[in-house]
Amino acid sequence: MRALRNLLAHVPVETAAVALSEEFPWLGLLPADAVAQFVTEFIKAARISADLGQWSVLAEMLRGWKSTAMVYADPELLRQLSGPLDEDLGPVPAPVDGNADAR
């Protein structure tokens, strides 16, 4: 994985995007600027994962981007999530201190 991470860090984003699209075909659902952002985040997550020996960092990043691609695959869902809210959903409750019970 270190070799792949180093290779991707030294090739143009467009080249890396083509290579990664072969493994992650759902990248084709994303707009071009999002694909470039994916490549940047993939390289960063791969570096962190390789350095820590903890691949959950990369796996979580991939899950997030795949979920984003799923939204782009559904035009109605994309419209709903991208547009303004039509109604006021009321006040937002104050944050709860998660440590309050530990005292």
C-alpha cells in the first residue's frame, strides 16, 4: 500500500482519478471537482493509514465518499439534500454535556 500511496502522490490528479476509477467505479457519479477532492483525500487517508498501520482511516473515508456517490445517483435525493429547507423546523436544542453523568 505504501508504494501505491507514494505513486498516487506523484502523479497528476487526473491520472490518479482514472486509476482509482477502475477500483471505485462509483467515482463516475461524482462531479469533476468532487473527484479531485476524493483523490486528495484518498492520498491523505492512505498515508495516514499506512503510517499508523490502521486501515480504518481509509475505510471510513471510502464509506463517506461512496455514500456521497449514492446521493448523486438519485436525482430526487440530491435535489432534496442540496436545496434550501422549505419550512422552519423549530429551535435547535442546546448541546448536552456527555460528561455530566460521569461527575
